[in-house]
Amino acid sequence: MKIHEYQAKEILRRYGIPVQPGKIATTPEQAEEIAREFGVPVVVKAQVYVGGRGKAGGVKFGSTPEQTREVAGQILGMDIKGLTVEKVLVTPAIDIAEEYYAGIIMDRASQAPVVMVSRAGGIDIEQVAEETPEKIIKEPIDVRWGLLPWQARDILERAGMPHNVIAKGGAILAALAKAYDGSDATLAEINPLALTKDGQVLAADAKILIDDNALPRQKEYAGWAEPEEANPLEFEAKAEGLTYVKLDGDVGIIGNGAGLVMTTLDMVARSGGKPANFLDIGGGAKAEVMKKALLFVAKDPQVKGILVNIFGGITRGEEVAQGIIMAQNELPLGLPIVARLSGTGEEQGRALLADAGLTWGQDMRDAAQKIVAEIAARG
Ligand code: GDP
Ligand code: MN
């Protein structure tokens, strides 16, 4: 589950990590009021569930209360990576000398939470990881005793932190590990961990992801959920009665039966593609449902092609084929679609697709390879 920066900072505060005070505004006037209360300069920060707000214009300084109202007015309502800004965090600005990265992430390969620290913070850590991986120090945490204070200091030392940062930073890193554990997080990240010109070390930004499986025992944090904002497509799918999960890739996936859809995801991955979603149309779906599913999957701007994988039983191949054909004039022009129909009605279904000039695969592997190739061919 995603939470906002101001909520993540509230968690960090509870574990003793220094963070600036802050208040939420939903109108420019409130932002101005908060600026008067804290004193200027302040920073006005979009509270949306995405990173890179700074680059997108979602983090701005207010050097007077009036200017704070003005910049808050610019940020509120702004669209950042498809999300509309509905609230801003107003916080006293700090004088930053250096920006570091400190994070803890659940790492499947290590089967443990892994601490990551870099002296090159403030910017995209993915970019640092790709271009200069040597600048990131990583160390798994032994969950039997957690991150010990000396280990935290050692990691900072190895990351080349200045000496005046080691003690304070070590305490913060150890507290971050406790916050991660205590909130059942899968990610807890401070970027930037800021060194101010007067030698303070504090969390100027915070991101925490909470394990959905832990929500029953993290009742307070569960109450912070904003499902519509966290995943607009999934929220809409639920309202339309579709079993849909958003993923990161570009190959839209539709199938009947959860097991078959999962297998299809694997097959696409094995064919060199990246699935964009999971969508199970269930058993006995009619043409209308197939059409609705296709149009829904195509709504995701990341989708560059769709693979339909149907194992006919009570779901009939010709119904599915009709649904695909019906969707054609409402789908984005030229969006590649490959269908694999097997079982009940496969012959009629394939014949219908062939008549309509649509591509079908001999089997699941063939269909997955075809859609991946078609997407690749289009660049
Ligand atoms: P993100 O872009 O979504 O990660 O948002 P951040 O909260 O990390 O802000 C982006 C950048 O704005 C930071 O890396 C800092 O360089 C800058 N920034 C944020 N807050 C302050 C502040 O209080 N003082 C100064 N000087 N810079 C800040
Ligand atoms: Mn940041």
C-alpha cells in the first residue's frame, strides 16, 4: 500500500528520525496561512503517489506567504504522471549542503530486507544504480537482531559519508530499520537524507510502502489508504466488475481463469515481453464482456498490444472472437491484438478472426511470441 510523504514522515517522526514540521493544505489560502505560521521560506510539495515530483514542478519554494499561496495555486490541480494533485505539504525550507540516499527494501534474492545507502542522493536512485552502481552500498539485515548501530555506521563509512554525518546518520539508519520493521514496510526510503549547512541531518523526503498482507494488523496505516489515487485503473476495474491487476509492462493480457492468466504472464515474460496487466474474464464470458475487457486494457497508456488467451469450456471461442471483432472500431487504430483460442468453438472462432484479418496463435507460446514480435516491430 502506498502512503503520502507527509504520512511516511509521520511514521519516521515516531521512530525518532528528525524531519521538518509540516502541514497539509488543500487550498492556496491554507498554504499561505501555514507559511505565516511556520515563517518563510517554506517548501510546497505535491502529495501524490509518485516520485520525481521535483522534476515535474511539484516542489516549489515560497519566500513570502503571498508567494506561497501563488505556488500552492500552481501545484494544486497539477497533473503529475497522470495523477491530479489534491493536497500539498507545506514545510519550513532547510538550507541543504549535501543530499544522500538511505533506503531499506525487501529483497527476494537475499531473502531479507536490504539496506542501501549512497552519498549520491537527491536524484533517481535507479539511475545511480544503473550508471554508477559502485556508489551504492548494500547490506542485508539479519532479521533476528535487526540493523545494529555499529553496522549502520559502518555502512555509512563505506558509502564515503563525511565524518560529521556518521553518528547522526547511523542513528537515523538504525531508526529507519526499526520503522521499516514496525510498520511492516516493503520499502522505506529517505531521498534526500539532507545534511544542512549548520550540520543537521534530516529526512527531507520520505517514501514508505506498507505490505498489503500486514494491513489487518496495521489498522492505523490501513486507514490511510486512498485506493482511487493509488491505482485509478484498478479502482475503476473493480467498479466495472473486472478482475484486473495493473502491472508495469506493455503487453496487455486477457484470459479466462486466474491460473491460465498467470501462465500467460509467464509465457509473455519468457518470450521476452513485459505484461502490462492481469485480467481474468472468468468462465462463460460472452462477446460483450470480451469487448469490455479489451477496451479496458487498452485504456492503460502503457499498453502497446494485447494478447487474448482463452481455453474454451463454457467460454466459447466464437463468442470471444466476436467480442474481439466488436471492439475493433473502438480500439486505438493499429493496436496489435493476438488471440489464442483453444477448446470449445476454436474452429469457428479462428475462422471469424481470420475473416476479420486478425492474428491468432497456434498455441499459447506461438501467440505470446507473435504479440511480443508485433510490439517490437512497431518500436
Ligand atoms: P521528489 O522529487 O518527489 O523526490 O521530491 P523531494 O522531496 O525529494 O524534493 C526534490 C528536491 O527538492 C530535493 O532533492 C531537494 O533538492 C529539493 N528540496 C526539497 N525540500 C527542500 C528544502 O527544504 N530545502 C532545499 N534547499 N531544497 C529542498
Ligand atoms: Mn525525493
